[in-house]
Amino acid sequence: MSEGVAVQAQVEKAHLEALEASLMHLRRHVGVAIVGGLDGNRDALEQKIGQMQAILHIMGQHDEVSPARCLAYATAFLENLKVR
């Protein structure tokens, strides 16, 4: 693997890990919204969802994370959860 490809893979991994952390944060907000009643948290939840959509859109525009790499990372992440 060339150095450039290795660096690109590291950058993609860092972006995916940041995305994973953001999605887990969003998941907590969804859980709070469900437990606390969706109506009281709807605005905050919709704002977080909108932020995530914007982040994903920008990352896609800049080719920072390829769809294939996202799928591979998500698959590995889900498999890891099954092991636990």
C-alpha cells in the first residue's frame, strides 16, 4: 500500500470514527426523546438530525468518506456489537 493510500485510509477512518460518535450522540438524543415524550424534544431532535444530514452531505461532497468505506465500517461495527 502506498503512503498516500495509507494516509487517505487513516483520514477516512478518523472521519468514520467521528461520524460514529456523532451518531451515537444522536441515538442518545432519540432515546431521551422517546423516554421523555417526543413532543417536548422534537425541536432539538430535528435540529440534531439536520446537523447530521449536513455533515454527511459535506463529507460526501469532499470525497472524505466513500460510500463503500462507510458500508465496510458500519458492517464491521455491527458485527462487533453482535460479539459483545
